[in-house]
Amino acid sequence: MDAVVKLFKAQAENEERERKRKADARATKAAPRPDGAPAAPKAHPPLPDGTPRPSRHEAEAAVRTLLAYIGEDPAREGLLDTPKRVVKAYDELFSGYGEDGDELLERTFGEIGTFDDFVLVRDIPFHSHCEHHMVPFVGKAHIAYFPVERVVGLSKIARVVDIFAHRLQTQEHLTSQITTALDEGLRPRGVAVMIEAEHMCMSMRGITKQGVSTLTTQFTGVFRDDPAEQVRFITLVRSKA
Ligand SMILES: [Zn+2]
């Protein structure tokens, strides 16, 4: 009973703080800029169905609800700034929604001499979050593409992985999104993507099996049609020379 009362009290206090913060935010927003133009609120792109995105404060309030749900006191000192930190961390962990793979792959280089083989970037570390539990899955991506006359900066390949990994994902979808982005962005003779990852929703909860590795692959073009190229890709990924 005491805990419940305490919880309600904490909630009331938080709401009061929230009201003050909102009032402050309104006051700041209403203040005219030095050049006289009205201050524009930070753009929040709407959701796919057109509904506006929740505000930062609404997101922080949701974190406070979850803290109370697990039996914590959101008003205790150590947790006071946690909602703010969690939302800030989310901005970073899920930054992939605001980014576009096409734009990234636009810039290619034509000076490749007589190079006529695939380019393999292997052991690209990544972390993502499973869309079923919003729990991390971490692993490595191995990516090859067979260029036609032009190549792309190697770091761009790793960036493409990050764009899609920084969204809620399934490993299967992540694999296919990376493959499609490279296939459409570079128009190569083929793309090969292999992802191996450990899913925390399997190691920390549920059946709690640690060290299980999930492997997914996707091939297009020569990698799909020519078994020899596929074998060469897998052999190079696996050779730890
Ligand atoms: Zn999961």
C-alpha cells in the first residue's frame, strides 16, 4: 500500500515538474528571435499515416511510466534524469529513420584500372534492435559487390549497414534492406550479404541461450547465379588470414 501511495505521489510530483517544463518551453518558443522572425519549432516529421510524432516530453513521460511499471520510483535522485537520457540515447540508437542509403551511394569513383573482381568488406561490426522485443542484437556484416566500372568508398558500405541497423529490425529484413540498397544504389554485377548476430532477446530472456549465432545471407546477380562466386565469397569471409 505504501509503495502505491509513494508511486502516486512521485507521479504527481513528476507531472508538476512536467507542467513547469512545458510552460518554460512555451515561454522559450514564444520569445521572438533577435531578427524579429518567429522561432520555428524543431521539425518533427509526421508518422507514415500522417499523425504527428509525440514530443520529446511525451516520450520522456512514457519512460517514467515504464520505470514505475517495473516497480521503480521515477522520482528518486538516481532516476530523475533517466527519462531524458533514455530519449537522447534513442535518438542515437534509432537515427536510421532519418537517413537515406541512396544519397550515400551516389558518389562513386571511376578510376579502378583493370580491376575486375568483387570487393569484399568483411567483419563490419553493427548493433541493432529486434522489432519484437526492442532488445539489442549485435554482430558482424560481410558485404561483397561486383562493381561495373565504378566503385564506392569502402566506408560508405559500413554506413549503409548502420543506417538500416539503427532502426527496429529483424535480421532477415536488415539483410534484405542492405542488399537492395547496394543493388539499386550501385547497380553492380552482383551483391552478397552475410550477417551473423547474437540476439539478446534469446540470450537474456525467453529460452536464455547464450552464444547462439544466427546467420542470414542474400545474393543477387553473379553471386546468386554463379555457385563458384558464391563459394569464393563464403571462403573469403571464413578465411581468417
Ligand atoms: Zn526479439
